[in-house]
Amino acid sequence: MKIIKGGITTPLEFRAAGLHCGIKSSKKDLALVFSDKPAVTAGLFTTNQVKSAHVLLDLKKLRRKESQAIIVNSGNANACNGATGRDNALEMSEYTAKCLDIDKQNVLVASTGIIGKPLPMNKIKKGIKEISGKLTIDGSIDAAEAILTTDTTIKEIAVDTGIKGRTKNNIKIGAIAKGSGMIAPNMATLLSFITTDACIEYEELFTALRECVNTTFNMLSIDGDMSPNDTVIIMANGASRNKRIKFKTPEYKKFVDGLNYVCTYLTKKIAADGEGATKLVEVQIKGARNMKDARRAAKSVANSNLVKTALNGCDPNWGRILSSLGAARIKIKPGKIDIAINSEPIVHNSISTNFSQEKLHKILKEKEITITINLNVGDYSSTAYTCDMSEEYVKINAHYHT
Amino acid sequence: MKIIKGGITTPLEFRAAGLHCGIKSSKKDLALVFSDKPAVTAGLFTTNQVKSAHVLLDLKKLRRKESQAIIVNSGNANACNGATGRDNALEMSEYTAKCLDIDKQNVLVASTGIIGKPLPMNKIKKGIKEISGKLTIDGSIDAAEAILTTDTTIKEIAVDTGIKGRTKNNIKIGAIAKGSGMIAPNMATLLSFITTDACIEYEELFTALRECVNTTFNMLSIDGDMSPNDTVIIMANGASRNKRIKFKTPEYKKFVDGLNYVCTYLTKKIAADGEGATKLVEVQIKGARNMKDARRAAKSVANSNLVKTALNGCDPNWGRILSSLGAARIKIKPGKIDIAINSEPIVHNSISTNFSQEKLHKILKEKEITITINLNVGDYSSTAYTCDMSEEYVKINAHYHT
């Protein structure tokens, strides 16, 4: 596997576009992802019981395990809009199909932004008409820009999986994503669209996606605490004409490795770009009694406002880390926990190692912080991704709506 | 029941004191609560697996269901200090007993403040010696001040239960508390000390306390997500010489009413004084399928950073309320939720009522906000207490330690 320049239009026979249609005041707010032919498609969506209209629609459409296009708007989540919202999502999908002249079953929809306001359908339909004529093989970056909300940077990536196709090229995977919000605690919408020219059937594709999302995007957010809009969709159009990728083959392993790299990269990018974030924080749990405990412990620390504000202030307040572990409803030995920050041991057997405060304070100023915690009660490991919590986070979220 | 001026020294035969012993730079940091004779005593403590040394000590001592004094320090939590911490808590207790010349089994200890630093025992012992000579029947306010950390106001209350004693006075309940931290999400230490001159046995006292704490202090904090130090202790010294209060009597009901008022009052005071808080927020859930769901729903909304930041900005972003309910892992009908803010209906059947934005914005500027949510799936109700989340909250917590 190697990382290559590009995004969702890097795999063969994908095109994309992004433009401003008027939902936001001036920034791009409409994106289209398109495969030249129908693609095997798998999706994973929010577990929030309050689901946006697009999620309800896509869940239904994806029973067919196929799609050819995804129309995405930012600036309005089309969530909590009742029947009007559902009608509008359907109309976005059908109107896009009409403009692209493809099967209306094959258009998925995604929305992100403010909850509870009706979509401005006139603007959106005008935008859909325009964007359908603008699809290009260089369009990934425009699409990546058009799906952002309070993100400060676009997020795109492409990898060469090293799996040979029947064309002269190896199979590629490309992706774009948007995150922002303070991801970890709750409700920030995560959207990610992934494309690949691999020839792979639904079962393998879905399994690979679920496996990768589980240790990446899902470790950005506490259990169940997701936005009504969270969406990860992967389209595989088979344009590489490779021998179909099947379970338990070296090719499947390579495919998962590539996909995993893509998801991990985007997860870290999203964490580092959390609202008001000044640093990327990885919480690595080791020595947990089982996988569930490892994940819970990692998320408990990653979701602690007190840990996150301390990191923002470069404050070596390790007691807050221990305290958040103690509150995580997992099996621990309260006197047997070891903690290191960027490899500097600061707690052994749950008490201070008498580390150098000065050295640690310097470490805490770095842009990437890894908190490594050994619970010393078992052999399971897990990693959660988050960012620090700044005054800027509150400022952004106190006035998001108005 | 009526509210009267006073605090923990208002019930008969209780004395208290508070002074500065040097843990903090200049503010009071040592408090002593004392009953002239041994009192029936019940306590409720943090469910965090990481427990401070004082909690471990008090849990052991309270097997005897009796105490006569509580020595409290602020500025240092004496948590995560291993064997040294346990030795120091014990020494605080035994040295206080010596200075007061009472049974060493009868002195409880409480600590609050920074985690993971050893107590400065020389200063504390000097302080204990001094404070033991300063107990007065007007000392409640000094004690209330000495237990604070980042709180901005002292919290004390007294009530006349209306239950007659054999003295000329009715039975009284008095209390002091400290909270602060942004209570709801995690780890802020809550300490409350309650006194009463009622004659009541342990079983009734403990049951009454548990019942009241369950709907008040425990609704300030998400399940299990408590600080290593959280402590509520009630001492009943029987100085009213009333006929013993027993279950299923009018007196027991009156006692619970009084205690419940005390706990509710302090809970609201603590919420309104959350770090950086500009308003008190009550989240009232109605129509839940069962009590567990009602409590979970209330806490899910009360703990949402996005709801709390929106309230700080007076932003009528009701979608965040719906979204936090959807993420609460309770039974809801996503299309059947009603929401009102200070009695103004803003959401009916999960969609906007087209309320006046202007009017709501004005309501949101009030100092007390009640969010009333009807889930419309059952008959259970519950209320959670919290505050808004401000930039000031982050500022306080980013530099608490340094």
C-alpha cells in the first residue's frame, strides 16, 4: 500500500464536483460524487434514534446494495423536519437522477448543517442542475470543500492498495470527509464518502467497511452518542477489472489495509480539526480485560471535558485521567494503572512517578499528544481519537445557530 | 416546613468553624463540623472506582453508623496518593479526635481540590489544633466558606421541619455544600454536610438520605461519572429529644420533605454556580416509559455540551435537544416529542411549532431556564439540574492545576 495524491476521483471512472448553490452565504455547499457505471455500495449510518431524512432514505435505497451518485448539501442537516424533510430528501435524489439521466434508485443523498430548518429546495434544485454538468475527474477537491461546515481544512486522501487490476493500474481507494464539532462528546456530523475501482461484492465490501469504521470513525464518538446525520458510504465500481476480491485472500487483506489507512487518516484529520482544537489527542488503552472495556476506557478519557481542557492549557493534571477511568464502568484495579504522555511515564501504580513537571509541560505543548494507559488487568487494546477543548469551542457553539 | 436563616449549626448542639491553614494561598481551607454528643450518621459516596483516601476511610468508619465530628480540607483532594494518602487521612482523623478529646473512631474526614498531590500535613495539623478551639454555634458560615474550591458563593441552608421535639423548638435540618466544576459532565467534587437535631435511627436516616440524594445531587451528575471525592454526610444528634422518627409516620414524611427541600436547594445553588455558569438549567422529562429512561433522558440533555453552549449563547438551537434525546439509548418515538422552554412550546411532534424566535431569544436570556420535554411514550418524570457552558468554563479548567 502506498499513499498517493488525490481523493475520491483518483480511482478509475469516478467524477465529482462542488459548488455554491446558496444554502450558505458564500461558501461551497453542494457536492456530487458520481461513478460512470453503477457501483456496489455499502453504508454505515448514525445509531441516533433521531435520524435525518437523508439517513432514512439511504438506508432504504441501500437495501439494493447499489448506487451511482451521491448528492450532498452542507449548511442544512434536513433533520427534524418531519414529512417535509423526507419529501425534500427524496426530491433531491430524484431530481439528481433526472439531471444525470440515471436510474433514480441509484442516487443517494447526504445533508449536514443546522437541524430543524426546511431545505431551500429552489436553490438546491438550481444547484443540482448546474452541478450535474460540472462533473470532472479533478472534482474531488471541490466536493471535499463543499461538504464542510465549521471544518477549517478539507480532508481528502487516496491510496494505492498494491492489488493488481486487469488495467495497467493497481486498485485504488479514495475518500473525502467532513467532521468538526467537538466530535468526541456528541452530535457533530461526520460524513465520509469513499470510492474504489475494486471489483468486490457487497458482503466483502460491507464487512471491510464495518471492520475499519469500528476502530476509526466510531472511536471519535462515545457509544450511541452520534449526530442524526452521521454517514459513511463506500462505492466500488469494479473499473479495475480485477479478479473479484474474496474473503480470506491476500487481496482482501490488502484491501482492508488500504481502507483502514484511509479511515485512520481521515479520523485523525477530523480530530485535529475539531472545533477550536489546538492539538490532536490519541488515547491508547492497553491491558484491558476485554475489548469492550478497552473501548469504553479509551472513550471515557477522550470524552472528559476536564481532561480536554487540561490538555488545552498544557496542564499536567493526570488525576483527571485516572478519575475518568474510575468512572468508566469497566473493570480496573484502582491502584494498578500506568500512564505515559508521549512516552514519558507520569503515573505508575496509580501514583505520580515524580516526573519532571517542566519536561511534561514542554511535551504538552506539542501538536500531537498520545496518552498511553496500561490498565494492567488483561491483554486488550484500543485507541480513541479526540482533540483538546478550548474557549474557541464554546464560542463557536454558543452562536452556531444565530 | 419552613425555611429559616442558618446552616449546619442551626440544629441544636452542633458547632462548627472554618479557617485558613495554608493549603491554599490565602482563602479558608479547613472546616470542622462538631456535634456535642455522638450522632447517628449516614453517608453516600462517589461510585467512581478511583476513590479518594477520605472516602475509603469514611466508608470503613461509617459501618459503626456513628460520628461526632467531620474535619474537611479544601485545596487538595488527597486522591491518587496511594498508601501515603491513606495514612494522611487517618492521621487527620486521629489528630482531630485528640485535639477534641473524643473517640478517634468518631471523626470523619473529607477533602476536595487537586488530585495526586500529597497533603501538607504539617500545615493541616497546625490548623486542626487551632480549629478545635474555635468551634461556635455561629460557625456554619465559616465552615461553608472553608470547603469551597472554585465555587463563587457559599451554599448553606436551614429548615424547620415542623416536627415537634421535647424542647420548645421544632426539629431542624441544616446543611452546607460545595460544588462547582461543571458538575454535570464529570468529576467535579460535590461535598455536602447535613446536620439535624432529630432523634432518628440509622435505617430511617439512611433511607431518607438515599431517597433525597437520588433525585437531587445524583441528578447533577451523569451515571457513574463522579469525582473520586463526592461525599454527602448527614449527622442526627437527637438533641430535640423528639419521639424517635419511624418509617410510615407523618413525622417521617415531614422529615423527608425537609431533607428533600435542603438537598434540592443546594443542588440548584450548585448548578447555578457551575464553573463559568451564567444560568441555572432544569431539564424536566415527562412521559417516559419508565423511571430509568426518564433519568437517562434528563441527564443526556443536561450533559450535552452542544445544548449547554447553545444556552450560553441564548441560541434557540432545539435540534440539539432532540438529537441528545435520540442518542440517549432510551425508548422514544422520534416523531412524537414535545419541547417547551420556560413554558413556551417550541417543538410539537418533533418539529418546530413556528414559535416566535424573538420571544424565545428573550426567554433564553433569563437566569433560570427550564426545558420541559414530553416523550409521550409513558407516565414517568424526572428532572436534571445543570448550567450553561461558557468560554469561562474552559478558561478555568485549562489552567486549574498550574
